[in-house]
Amino acid sequence: MIPKELLAALRKIEIHTARLANEQLSGTYSSSFKGQGLAFREVRPYQPGDDVRTIDWNVSARMQDTFVKIFVEEREMTVMLVVDLSASERFGTRRAPKMRVASEVAALLAFSAIRNNDRVGLIIATDKVERMVPPKKGEKHVMRVVREILGFEQPRAATAGRPYDDRGRMRLGAGTDLRAALEALVRTSRRRSIAFIVSDFYDSGYERTLALAAAKHDVVPVVLVDRRDTEMPDVGLATFEDLESGESVIVDTSDPRVRAWYAAAMKKIAEARRASFHKLGLDAVEIETGGSFVRPLRDLFARRARRIRR
């Protein structure tokens, strides 16, 4: 049985994102990604100006005339959604937590894909790969993908038999291991796919695996950000708790030097992440928890479409 709350959330996302996929992204999505290459369609009689390399010599000999092969672009693609649902995705101070935004983004991308007759698959990861849904077509399958994300219940580390990390610190929730998620993508997706990596990317040590995935697939990082990721509010003495490690620290947020140090440190992390994506030639997009999740994707697809036309 699906809980009523989950069913209501699913229905709301289905109605909203299906409409957005039709009205906002239908044109830009289909023109932003190339298919798998050329697929054979038929043979026809040779006409002056045809490339002699397309002559089908077997058919020509059998028909005692010259025939050429006709190819069309194979539009059908596989879209893989790699969604990070580690404990840090529960954070969000604006419209919705990152986890909810991730489900909305995934639903919008999935509906855009099936409108284009593409297959959609899913990998959910925390500090390990939690779920894998093989690529399929159809709205019913899309709703299963969204349900897996919305209904995912992250087991507390203590109940999973892993209450402490290697340094003896209490874990609060599942950590982030993007390398494991990317390894699963490379290992299981044999055909070249469009792979959207939906995460806040607060992890390290995944860069080499990201490069391997990008060499095989068309990887698009979708970075979920919240304003408080980079700006510390002035609320006096406050206790900050890491959602993944459980570690907490008391900070005097009224000190402007503390807020400036925090802003500089987080800016450095963001710049390093962007530099890594740029080095690999990846089209990345940032989506804020308090803003539109449609506009950044629409702008990304439009940029890609312009580049392909050139």
C-alpha cells in the first residue's frame, strides 16, 4: 500500500511536471541531445550525386541495378537519472529541501524523455547504491521512478549497524559517495546514455570516476544549492549539526569574521567543483531550492541546442 501522503505528493508532481515538460521543455529537450548515431532505413535506386560509399553492392547485384542505403538519425536515447539522496539532501531553507527539489527535477526530466520516446532509468545513492531501476518507456514507468525517489526512506546509520565512523564519531544519517553511484552508472549502462547527476556534490574523491563516466556517457551535473550553503545568517550563538556525520559545533554567527571565512571557504569549494566540470567539458546546471527548477534546465537545453546547430 502506498501511503496517502506519498500518493498525494506523487499526483501533484505528476500533474505539475508533465505539464511543464509539454509546455516549457518539449522543444529544447529534443533538440539538445543527439541520438545513438545513424540507423539503416531502406534502399532506393541510385541517383546522380549520391555518395558511392552508400551503394549496397549485394542488393545491386541481385536487382541488376544500382541501389544505395538510406540512413536516418536514431533519435531514441536512454536517460539515466543518478540521484543523491544522502542525509545532506534533507537540507533546505527556502521553498523545499533539496530532496524534494531532486524529485521535481527527476520527474521533469523523465517526462521530457518519454515525450521524446526515450527510455528512463534510475540510480539512487547515499553512501552506497540504494536502488536501481532499469531503463524503460512510458508514463507508468516514470511514476515508478518518481515514487522511488519520493518514497525513499533513508535508514539511520545507528539502526543499520553503523553508528560510528572510522574516527569514532556518531553518524546521524547516510553519507555521500558519488564515486559508488558513478561506478554503478559506468558498470550497468552499456549503451551511451544521457546521465543527469542530481546532487549537492558535497563529496570528494569522485573526480576520476566522473571522468570515466563522462568518457562513456553524456554526463550533465545538476547541482542543488541552497542560499545558506554559502551565506551564514547572523543569529548570534548557534549550534550547527552535520546531517551526515552527526558532528556538531557551536558558532558565534554575530562575528563578521566568522561569516566571511565561511563564505570564502564555501566559494572555494564551488569554484573547484565548477573548474572540475569545465575541465571535463561537462554542461552543468545549478538549481536553487528557493527558485525555479524549470528555467535553469530550459536555459541549459537552449545552450546545447544552439551549440549543436552550429
